[in-house]
Amino acid sequence: MTDSTVTYCYAHPTRETSLRCKRCERPMCASCAVRTPTGYLCKECVRAQQKTFDTAEWYDYLTGTGVTIVLSLITSILVAFIGSFIGFFMFFLAAGIGSGAGTLIANLTLRVLNKRRSRALFVACAAGVVLGALPAAILLLLTGNIYGVIGVVIYLVIATPTVYSRISGIQLTR
Ligand SMILES: [Zn+2]
Ligand SMILES: [Zn+2]
């Protein structure tokens, strides 16, 4: 009795398998299959799929990070400035500034990036938010302005994930 439906992995001709790539329909073994949200794919198809999601150019890393650093620098100075006046009330205000500024920074960054995207780029832009706030945070620490420091930290805790989720297209459920 021979089974005509027996197929072998495209990469490992000795391995019998019933698994097929959902995109190109090639038979593949379990070690060649990559699990994705839409089903099992072969490694080539996963790579091809990632390419369409990864459209960032080298200069996007400079402009994207540059924009977030500059905007975060301005925002953190603002937070520090306000914080030195209103002290304790800064805690409430910083969260609002964080989410407002995070949205604004993300929108401007998206415009600069012109819809080009990659995971590394999102991380670089989020890192830019943190880097931009460092000068103000260090200055506030050195001058002993604790309310200012906490204000900047609250701003960062809110703004950084806001920027990351907005530019990467992840919808935060609130
Ligand atoms: Zn495939
Ligand atoms: Zn294989």
C-alpha cells in the first residue's frame, strides 16, 4: 500500500511531513515551520512578510530619533520649569503633559517618517524620548530639584510607551 499524499520537507528531503506553508504551500517539517498569527509559514515566506513591514530607510533612524530627542528635550525643560513653581502639584500635571506630549511627539514623528516603519525604528524613537529628557533630569538632580526630577520621570513613564505604541500602530486599550 502506497500513500500518494506523503510529502517531504522542501529543505529536508528525508523528513516526511503533512505540514504545508500557508503562503507558498510547500511541504515543510516542524523544524522549518514558523508559527505566525495567520498560520504556519516557511522561513522564506516569513522573511518576505517581514520585508513588507520593515520599510525604514537608514536616515529614518536619524530623523526619527532626532525629532523625538528635540521634542522631548523641550517638553522636559517645560516640565522642569513648571515643576519648580508648583512643586507637589507637578505629580498630577506631569502625567497629563506626558500623555499629551507623547501623542504630539508621536504624530510629528509619524509625519517625518512618512509611514516608513520597522521595529528597530520604533525602539530608536522611544529611546529618543528618554535621551531627550536626560539633560533636564540630570540638571534637576544636580540642583536638588526633587519635584522637577519626579515630574520628568512621570512624564517619561507616560510619554515613552505612548510614543512607541502610537508610531508602531499598537492600540493601547484604556
Ligand atoms: Zn512559504
Ligand atoms: Zn525541514
